Amino acid sequence: MLGIEFIVLIPFLLKYRQLDPSSKWIFYYILCSLALSLGSVLIMQLYGNNMWFFNLMHFLQFVILSLFYLTCIKSPKLRYLILRLPIVMLCIFSVDFFRMEGMKFYDSISTGIKAALMIFYAISLFMQQLGDKELIEKSIYINSLPTFWYNSGIFLYFCSTILFSISLSLTQTQKVQASIPMNMVYVTYVIVYTVGSISMILFYVGLTKTKLLKYADH
């Protein structure tokens, strides 16, 4: 995914001064994903294990995406929840990172909860946009909104990878690794990278819609 992340990052960087708040958070998310890809390769070569870096960066991605949804979602109750859940997730992540699954393994518990929350946020935003009376009155189609495409990319990625996130730590144990054919492991990684690449393309489509931005900050 390193190549597609870099390619998509360039137009965001070129248009950075014209980006609305939601687009800027997607830019930071892509930047974080690029740092994750580069850093994980480098750390793996130097130390032989990069899972601690994966886990830290995944928590950072959760915070960034939470702030993205905070700029898009209007419901006061949901905004209150989104604003405070990163603190709860930090506690869950810390316990998972230091006590349960550890630094040398993929922290599936905290990452799985993160994926479930992202899916919930994405569905909430879709429902908001579908039922928004102001959009209907102005005859604005939701697929003309940048946030629709950003949200679609996030929703697609986490729906496709949530089971992978939940089960990855199990596959890292020697006993389970011996019972899983390597072909299945490779296929799983290919699916994750393919879906991730499609999500990046959807982010770019959302960026192309920013010039049409005339509705609130969406």
C-alpha cells in the first residue's frame, strides 16, 4: 500500500490550504498510514519485530479518525461520545499493550474495538446524510459531498478487515501458525492491502469533490 498512499497524499498536500477541516483530518490519516508503512518496514529490518509500532500507530489512527467524525457528525449526543471515547480506548489499549497481548504481538482486542467503532461512526454519518433535510431542500446529492467518499473509504476498509484485526494475534502464536497454510495467510494480506488501496482511491475521489463544497463543512 505504500505506493498508493504516497500517490494519494500528493494531491492532498498540493491542495492543503484549500482543504476543509474534514479533508485535513483525512490528509493526516493518510500521512499517518504512510508513516506506518515506512516505519514498520524499517523497524522490522532493524529489530525483527514491529508489532509495538503497529499497535501505537493504530491507536493514533483511531484518534485522527475520531476527530474526522467529530467535524462531520451533528448529533450532540454522538459528538459527546466521539470526543470522550479516545480516552476510554487509551485505557483499553494500554491494558492490551502492556498486560494482555503485549508489545510483540498484534493487539487484536483494542484494534478490533477500534474497527467496530469506526463502522458505527461510518453508519451514523451515512444515516445523517441520507436523512438531512437541508441537503434534500437544496437538492444536493450525498455523493457530491467529500465526506461521503471519505466515509465510504473508511467504512469499506474496516468492514473488510475487522475479522482480520480480531484474529491476527491468534495466528501469531506458533501453535496456530503451524496449522494455517501459508497460502491462506498470503491471501488474507492481499485482501487487506487491496481493500486499503481502494479506500485510498475513494479518499482521492472525495478530494476531487472539495471544489464543489457549498454545504456547511461537508
